[in-house]
Amino acid sequence: MNNIKCLNPNCLADNPAKNKFCQKCGTKLLLRERYRAISLIGQGGFSKTFLAIDEDKPSNPYCVIKQFFPQTQDEETRSKASKLFKQEADRLEALGSHPQIPALFAYFSQEGRKYLIQEYINGQNLAQELAEIGPFNEQKIRQLLIDLLSVLEFIHNEQVLHRDIKPENIIRRQDDNQLVLVDFGAAKYVTQTSLKVTGTLIGSTEYVAPEQIRGKPTFASDLYSLGVTCIHLLTEINPLYLYDINEEKWVWRQYLFNNPISDELGNVLDKLIQNAPRKRFQSASEVIQKIMYPNLETQINWIPPAVKIPGKIQNIPYEYQILHELLILGDWQAAERETYSIMVQVANREQEGWLSTQEIAHFPCIHLKMLDQLWVKYSNGRFGFTVQKEIYVAMGGDRNYNPELWEAFCQRVGWLKGEDWVFDKDIIYDITAPPGHLPAFVRLRASSLLIKGPVSRLMICEL
């Protein structure tokens, strides 16, 4: 069994695991009688981070203890740091439902010190990966962008800026090879008013956007930092050396030694790291669309304006738990099957195994709302019945069937390619699918099911 480390900042002695008090300084060792620190894994200007074990659970899983420990004696700075520490806990609580953001387990004070306990992500951060295997190639950068942009879209939809995106804060989780965004210590909740107010400079110098240096970060500032992270991973050169101060331009292509990338990706990176925020991509969805559909001339909004992403969904019925878990995992295909299965059960059509137009037209509002809320929330507003409805309405549709408009809508959401309907094998069960593409089972009965069914029913149910 591992030893237990004393959390007194002036001691940090190792103790036998059975000890309840530090044998050197007498400090109580277990936090909340359950969290046992075993090693110091990180230290910054305002906190220490420890790998720990949760002894309250049978499997004794690892977790992370973050201890507020400002190393400054300046009272104003300490006060700001304390506020940021509390804000990190708030942000993790609000955002931790996303599978690529560590979950918050607890936030509390013990013996006059503040702590937060969060999920342990087992894996290397990208700075460690870069040092071990060398520069990333184009394929890895593309995958990194797709993985991280969906996380940024999620946190930006929640009105949160990360403000410290860099290789050290991106961990490749060992279990599933998924990238996880960590360290929300600098994260900030923003409003339209706060975006106009000059704040404190926060972030790592090599990756921070010019407007963030001036204390006025925007959502595009996170995109800038992600772009700089990418050119660092491509070149293995400190970003400070990739910018020519005299010419006032990035020269990162000069450092691509035996690591060519396409003009297509290069142009995306160049736009991400423009000095002027207005010249950059303005949203994560815009970047993903450019990567996935580079020749698409007409931009398709990620989230239709009228679709509101729900916050925490309370009291999810037992019947929806499987769907809830599938959507959290992003298993869109299984989630679609489970959604249809739930609808069949609710309509008492299990024996037939399918729904008629009549059953959908009279489907209970309370169940339709729950299904739709789950889809909208965990797709970050990309999928769901209300997304489909708002796209159709924005195109000029209403409850009256218009065959030409219907076909245009199906082309828009990816159910119709040319004159051919998309079959099951061609459905895109991926977050990069066109907005409104899922749930796609509604396409099977075409206009009679969608327009006279869910869309009509959504209007009646006032979704």
C-alpha cells in the first residue's frame, strides 16, 4: 500500500499508510476522512496538486487533490488567487459532465486550507508526448483540432473562456486515447458586459492572444491559443521563436523539417493565429466546418439561434438512463436506436416494433421534451428534434407540407444526396455530421413523419 503524504505545505513528509496524523508535524492526513494524498505531481504560483486515492470507494480509485497555496504575501494578489480557485471549482462543477473535461468531486476547506478534488486523468499531456515522440504530423493535428474544438464549443456555449490552452493542459487519456482539456484555474465566466471590461492578464505567454495580454480576451482568444499549440506541436519550437517581430508575422512554416502539411490545413492554422481577433475564426464550429468541409461556400450555423441548450437536466427518469449514458459517451448510433426504442415503448407499440404517423402526432409532450433535451444538451445544440425544427422553420417551413422545401431541408441536414435518400450505412454517427442530421430515424418516413410528426408535435408541445 502506498504511503500517505502530509498536506501541510511546510512539511510534506511521507507517512505509513495506516497513520491518521503526520508523524513529523501532527497534521491530520486524510481529507474528509477519505482522500489520501500519495505524491506531489504539480506546483504553480497559487496551488499544489497531488495524486491521491479515494478510500471511500471499494476500488480505491485515483483522484487529484488541488490545494490552494499562494506563494505571495501580497494581500490583493492572494485575494484574487482565492477567488480564481473558487471559480475553478465552479467551472468544473458546471462543465464536468463533458467526457473530455475532468469531473469535480468535492470543494471544501480543512484546517484553514482550501481544496478541490477532481477526476484523475491517466495519461501524458501533449508536451510530454511531444518530448517523447517528436513533432506531430498533419493527421494528428487534424484529429487534435476536431477533438478539442468540440470541447471549446461546449465551454463557449456555457459562456466560459478557458484562457490557458497549451500542450501541458491537454492530456491524452490512456484508456481511450481521447484528448481531455484540464486546468480550469484561469477559466472565466463571461457576459456581454464583461467582454468589454479590461481584466487581469492570465495565461501562458507563449500561447496567449494579443487581446488577452491587454486584459480583453474573447472566445476567439481560446482559438488563437489552440492554433499556437498546433504550430508548436508541428515544429517542436517554442512559439516565441515562430513569430518574426520585425516583420510582424508568423514564420512557423520555415521550421517544418521533413514534416510537410497541406495548404488547406496551413490556411486554417494561419487564420487561427491572426493577431487581429476579427480576422480569426469566430467560433469553434466554424473551424470544424472548414476542416471537414473545406469547399463548402455557404456556412451552416452549428446551433440554430432559437435552440437553447439546457443546463443540468434534473430528475432523469430510470427509463432514460441508458440513453443519457450513451449520449454522454457520444455513441450517437446506439443513442438513436435507444431513442426509437423508448418512443416505441411509450406509445405501447412494442409488439409492432415501429411507430405510425398517428402515434407520433399524439406522442406525449413530457417524453418528447425529455428526449429532445438530452439530445440537444449532449450534442452541444447540434442534434435533436428542436434543432431540426428550427432549421426547417428558418428555411421558411411551417406545418403545411411543401415538397420542394422538404427536399431542400433534407439536403441541408444530409438525409438526401442529389436525388438519392441516405440509407442506414450512410448515416453519419459523428459530432461533425451536419446540424440536425440526428436523430436520423425520422427520415425513414420522410415528410409524413417529420413535418406532420415531431416538428408539428414540437410546436404543439411548445418546445
